[in-house]
Amino acid sequence: MPSFTEPVPLIEARDLCYTYPDDDPSDDVPAVKNVSLKVYAGEHVALLGHNGSGKSTLAKLLSQILVPQSGDLLIDGKSCRDLGENELFDLRKNIGMVFQNPDNQLVATVVEEDIAFGPENLGIPSEEIRRRVDEALDAVGMREYARTSPHMLSGGQKQRIAVAGILAMMPRCIVFDEATAMLDPSGRDEVMETACRLNRERGITIINITHHMAEAVRADRVYVMHEGSMILSGTPREVFAHIATLRDVALEAPAETELLYSLNRLGGAFPLPVLDADLCADLIAQKYRETRKNG
Amino acid sequence: MAKIELQNVCYTYGPGTPYAKIALKDVSLSVEAGKITGIIGHTGSGKSTLVRMLNGLLAPDSGRVLLDGVDINADKKALASVRCRVGLVMQYPEYQLFDETVEKDIAFGPRNMGLSSEDIAARVREAAGFTGLSEEILSKSPFDLSGGQKRRVAIAGILAMKPEVLVLDEPAAGLDPKGRREILGGLLRYRDTTGAAVVIVSHNMEDMASYADSIVVLRQAQTAFEGTPAEVFARRGELEENGLRVPDAVRIADKLRERGVPVPEEICTVEAEAAYLAELLSLK
């Protein structure tokens, strides 16, 4: 019985399982095993895991690109099981995805037409599409490129156009599936800033799948997957306290925590985790002054 | 003498059209055998064009590309042998896998070089070793592998040709931290074993700090500056103007220096920083 004070999650996964179909069913390994999680409206969630850990499969289950073999997915508390194709189609509008390779997700020869592609396919009236395209361009700071050809843009700009194309469909949640992996550092910042701003200013729920620990630090909650299962979840501070576990599953902690962890292994006694460079430097500087005083 | 050298190379895409774009402007660069040279630069700074110059996929509009002192574009018939000697791993090379088994895919290059089947088999095993591919994977279809494993197969396919110059465009993009270290560690071993010159293009400043002997920074189709990782990462302002960043360890070192902790400029990796600080703080 849910308590009355607890809000209904935007997305709730209950024991989701998914195995990719194979010619030889005997060596089928599930890509996602009994994964449960709740994502509330307006949250910024990071999903970590090594290559092949099941992150992208989970993302596709959450956005209903894949249908789980067992378990249930609830959107606004409403089960996706036993839904017809039409009802699923409506539910899918809630969640948009931005993929890794910017060149694989732009379809038109002019930026504004690319952004209009989604709403056109939803059968939105054209004046409304015009309004949405302009608004989406403003939201990602790309208004001046409305009539540019996408191939003239940098990687970061292309990803922002991909985000705008999703925004024009007015989803409540955007899944970034390693959307910054191809980008140079400033492109990565552009896309992360855009995601965080949409989250902050418009309350759009963000699920960011990433290998960059510095991005995960900016999330409200962090989930870590390993071999199809969810092995850690919590605030960034809670998750990055498990640095040994993270290393076991081919991941790492942000540089500040990695540095202090290494120093602790060499005899230091710094509190962990530390996710902020200033705090990290303060702690080391304090220790340095003590050492000089005593030595 | 430089293993491979660019002398005043210029290149323009679509010359004479309204879309003409200068990709390289008077770029000179020299890469030594046995060294890892990193190339960094903002999107569109000319990195990928430069990489295509190194094995003659693109020929300069003016300027020369010299391999062991010989202009590779002087004799177009010799380009096939240049491409055996200069191995190029492009971005997302896993999209180029095509054969039935991993073993056959890796063997494609050496087979086309006309080697004997024993030689080919030995080279496939050796290349698989450098990239950390196990024996049992060799008989699988490359299309049944994870993204990280496919990347290794694609890189092994080039290593099996034993290039004297190995050029890689973002070899570790999209891999998890451990996968990244394994791939780059394998390239290091390849360099140590063969003495090859290795050129790596990357947006990952941490990887550059850990693995490169020297770094070249490209800016708007030109070489902005170059040097050891420490020299390059000491020029923070210029890097940031170019849309680049310093590695995390350098960012933390800056904060430490602001607080009066003496940290030498040479330190650009978290490992080196930890070792130095442990000494400084007399940790035991």
C-alpha cells in the first residue's frame, strides 16, 4: 500500500528482465536482470556501468524501444503491460533519447527541418510546429543556426540540435545515451550545460548514461550497473564512497576522490568521497601545513 | 631522422566552390619512431584531415608528406606499400568489421599483404595479444561481440599488418575507464615491442597526459603549439580558448599551488600527483 505522501514516480521499473534473441538459445545471457528503479519527475539521474553492463538496454526498456520479457514498467504509476500499440505510442512520447553518434540521428538537410521531423510525425499542426521549433532552438541556444545545414556544425552543436529535436516533441524525460562520448571538451560542456539547464529551468527529467564520472557528480542520483544488474544506487556522495567496488566493475571515481583514495592507500587518512576540487585542495593543503609544523 | 614528417602541408576541401573549407594551412609536424605523439584540437581544427595525410588517403594541395625521408605522394603506385607501413585506425573502426570470424577479420590485412598462412596465423595471435582478445573469441563472429570487444578486433586488424607508423583517431572514445586503459596499454606494448611511431588523436586529456610523449595542438587548421604533456598543459589559457581543457590532475594541482602547496608543473596525472604528494606529506 503506497503511502499518501509519497509521489508517484514518472518512471518505475519493477524487476525488468531482457535477453536479446539469439540463434542458439542455450547461451543466451540476459542483458538486463531483475532491475528495479524509480525516477521521479524533475530528477537528474546518472547511469554508470562498463561497456556491455546493460545500461543502454535498460535505457531502451525505459523508453519502450524494447519490451521486457518479464517485469513491469510503470509510467505515472500506469503499467505498460497489456497495453495496445496505440497506448504504447502515446506513452513513448513522454521519453526522448539522444544517442552517442551525432551523425546518426540527424535526418534533414536544414537544422529547423530536422527539429520539425519529430512533431511532424506526431501530426502536430504546422503553426504549432513552427512555435515548437523556435522554442526548442532557443532552449539549446542554437536559434542563429536554424537555416544551417547540420553537416556544417560541430559535434557539440549537432548534439544540441538532436536535443532540440527531442524537445520539440515535448517529452517529460530525456535519456542521454553517452551523448557526449564523441565530443571535444567544450562540446561536452555545451551538451551537459544544456541538459542541466533544461532540468533546472523546465523541470525536464534527465537520465544521463555516461562514462565520465565528472558528469555523474552533477546528478541527483547515481545508479551503477554490472552484468545486467543494478549494484549501487544513491546520491553521488553515497555511490562514489564505494570506490573499491567501482574499480572492480571497470569504473572509477572522480579525480578528486581517486587522488585522495590513492593517498589513503599510501598512509593518508582523508575522508572520502570528495567530489569538489576546492575541498580536495583544502584537505591536502591543511595536511601540508600540519606536516610542515610538525616536521 | 623523423619517421614520418609533414612539411608545410596545405589542404582545402571543395576548392573553388562556395563551400571551400581550409582544413590544413601550412602544417609541419614530425613524428619520431618509438614515440607516442598525441594530437589534440577543437572539433574542426583539422585533426582528421591531418590523420588522412599520414597514409596518403588525402594528398596535400601543397607541401610534402615524408616517410623515412621519401615523399609518399611522389609515386602513386607505391601508395599501397605506404598503407601497409602506415596503419590507420579511423574513428569507430568497429563499423568496418565484416568477416565471418574474428580470426578471419584480423587476418584480412596480412592476407592481402601476401604472407604465408603460418605467418598470418602468428600475426593474428600476436595482434590479439596486444589488444587483449582471448583465444576463444577468435572463432566467434565479430557481430556477436560487445562494442568494446569489436573495437579491439578492429585495432588488432591493423596491428596484424605490423605497421611502422600506427595512427589512431580516438581509439578509446566511448569505452569505460578500464577498457580505455587496456586499449591504450596495448598500444604502448605494441610500441615497446616493435619500436613503431604511434600517433593518437584524442579529446581525452587524461589519456594524453598518461600516454603521450609529446602533444601537438591544432587550432583552425594550423599547429598552435607543441611540447611534452607538461609543457602543453602548462598553457591553460590557450587550451581553454581552443575549447580544450587541462587534465583533472593539473586542475587539482593549480588549486593546490593557489593554497601554497608546491606542486611541480611536470605533474599531469593523478598517479604522479598521488606519488608526489605522499612524499611531500610524509605519509607512510
